[in-house]
Amino acid sequence: MSFPAALVDIPTHGDVQGLLGVLESNSSVPFKIKRVYFIYGVPSGTSRGSHGHKKLQQLIVPLSGSFDVVLHDGSVEETFSLESPNKGLLIQPGLWRNLINFSNDAVCLVLASEHYDEIDYIRDFDEFIEWVASR
Ligand code: T46
């Protein structure tokens, strides 16, 4: 099975007036968008995340600046560098994530397939590994 996350192109319309990226439910975003949040002002050297999600699908878009997303599926770890608003990271359910190396100007937009629900989080890595093994 291939790794359950990938960089995807965001449809973008450009002309002499600049660029316009489009994110649409069940189209450029392959799920119904139930929640949108954004992360910014992350102090240099600070990481975010450090948890797994059971059901949640997400599309992460670097609206400004850059950062890395480190994902773990229980056996393989992959790092994705996000640095352009025309490329997002599509994350399937069942992945542990850490967001690191934020530039000062980074703005991280997240589109999510579910409303906020603490029940979907696994916040201990050993517990995450056990959950993956039990699936
Ligand atoms: C993820 C990464 C990329 C809410 O009240 N509603 C929300 O929708 C979210 C996402 C968070 N919160 C509250 C919960 C905490 O009190 O905001 C606070 C910070 O949340 P958290 O520590 O979970 O933030 P991150 O950046 O570590 O993780 C977030 C998402 O929670 C997570 O799903 O994948 O961004």
C-alpha cells in the first residue's frame, strides 16, 4: 500500500493581476469540508501537532512561508516540505503528525473532514502504534 498522504496541486488561476487558488469540497478537496482553521505566529524552533488522528482527513496548505509536516503511519515516517500555496498536503486518516521548521511568516491553512472532536485524537505515540496494530 502506498503512503497515505501526498502533495497535491491546488487549481490556481493566474493573470497579470496575480494568482487565485481554489479549494472546493468534493472537487479540489476530495472530502466534504466541515472545518477550517489556520496556524500562524509559530515561534522559531517550536513544533506543533504530536498526535495521531483516527478518522480525520485534512488538506494542509502553506498560505505563506514554509514548514515541514512529518507523518508516521505506524511503520514508515515521511517528511513533506510545504512552501508554495499552489501545493497542499492531503492527509488520510490514521497518521501521526508533527509540524516543524516554521518560517517566521508561515501561515498554515487546514481544511478538515470532521468537526473538532477530542475523541479522534491519539496523543501518546505508543498508544498510536498499538491502535495501528489493532486495526
Ligand atoms: C492537526 C494540526 C495540523 C479548537 O478548539 N478547535 C479546533 O478545531 C482545533 C484544531 C483546535 N482547537 C483548540 C484545542 C487547543 O486548545 O486549539 C488549541 C490548540 O490545538 P492543538 O494543540 O490541537 O493544535 P496543533 O497545532 O497541535 O494541532 C492542530 C490540530 O489539532 C490537529 O488536528 O492535525 O493542527
